[in-house]
Amino acid sequence: MKQPLYLISTFCSSLLLLFCFLLPFFYSNEIQEIIFINTEEGERLFPPYGPSPQHWLGTDIIGRDLFHQLVIYGKNTLIVVFTIVVLRFSIALCIGFVVKNKKGVLYWLMEKAHHYLSALPILFLVILFMNLAIVEVSPWRMIFIIAFIVLIEVGRLSYIFSNEIHSYYQQPYYEASKMIGSTFWLRLRKYDIRNIGPSIVILFMLELSKVMLLLGQLGFLSMFISQEYFTMEAGPVEVQNRFGTWGSMLADTRDHIRDEFWIPLAPIGAITFAMFTFQLCAESLKKYFSNLKS
């Protein structure tokens, strides 16, 4: 087998897409909660239930099948991840082309954002933003959080893109193309996409992996991108998730890591597989583009 990396990455990416976008058609959107099970001996068993032929990955503490949740929430997870990365790259590329001469106030701002924000843990910044009062109670909480996650890394990416664009704009072949009067669209198609395109695609796959990890971390800390408050019988006010993702399945699972290990293991396995797939795709693309140049 001459190209196992390509085959493995293709298989993993196909499996991920089929699981998240095709398999949900065979499952109900409503996830049933099992209150208890009566055994043949007359005992009444309460959830959570471990892996079994009825529940392949087990259930959570309120009796919801974990595999069913992975199937239903997989599409939401990938949509959020791809939305964040696509918006982030679109904005960063536009800014990168604008500041390609590495001059001006905008480039200075991007340079400082790259310098300072790259040294800070993005997870902490996102948590601080999510806990702002105006974000906590806003009906547009999900939009605000996604926009913040998008913008907080724009400075880093636009700085990388501007430096790369600036470097190949200084090449003799590009200067010669401008001198002979080639149009902007011709240069974009013939030079810009060929030079910066491979880096964009590889970075895009790596960013998908980073954002997937961030969603998992937020979910483990019970930080939801969409939530609502409720109370029952004059009890304390509690927060309830309104948008299911693989990350949100990790909420409140810290108490079950030792005894009911399958509860956090299911979403962790899904998130890990998705990150592994994105990393494999990045390596495959890197190898492919390297072979084209050689």
C-alpha cells in the first residue's frame, strides 16, 4: 500500500460525515428517557445503565441512550465547528489581503493581537466572555459566543496570511506579472490561490480540530453556547442546555468518571475521533501539496 495516509484520512472523514449527516435520518429527533427497568426477578433498576445490546454505549443519568445522542448531536457539532472556522478564515483572509504590505494601523493591530492573544489561553477568555451579564441573559447568546470565538483568533490568522502574501508578492515572477499588465483576477487564479491555497486548506483542517477541542472543554465545564434558566417548586435557579452538541454531553460528567465511566467516554471518544480525522486530513493535504511541488 503506497498511500495509507490518504486512504485512512478518506475513510475517517467519510465515516464522520456519514455518522453526522446520514445516520440521523434513521433515528428520531426525540431522545427517549428511561425512568426505570423491571427485571425478571422483579427488581426495579434505575439509570444510568451500562453498555448492553439495547444500549450500545449505555445511557446517561436520566436514561437517555448515549449512542442516540451522539447521532443526533453530531450534525449540530460539525455545523457549529465549520461555521466558526469558515467565518474566521473569511475575515482573516480579507484582512490579510488588505494589510499585505505590512503597513498601517490595521496591520499594527493585527500584529499586537497575534502577539498578545497567542500567549493567552483562549478557553479562559471565552469563559469570561460567556459569563458576562449581557451575554448570560441575552436571547442572542449563541450568536454572541460564536462571534467572539470567531474574532478572538482572527488577529493570529490574518497576521499569518498577511506575512505569507507579502513574501510571495516580492517574488520576481509576481512582479513580472504585474509589469506586463495582467489583471487582478488572473493573478488571483494563477498565483495567489496556488501559493497561499495549500496553506489555507491545511490551516483550515487544523483550526477545525482546535475548535472541536474548545467545544469539548466548554462542555466539560458546563458552559453552554445556548441555555435557559428554570426552577422547580421554588427551588434554586438552574441552567439547562438548549443546543445539544458532543461537548454539551460532557456537562456534569465529572462525578461519573470513576463509576459510570461510559457516560463521559462516549462524547470524549466522538470528539477525539473528529479531531483525529481533521489532523489526518491536514497531514494528508500537506503530503499531497508537498508531492506536487517536488
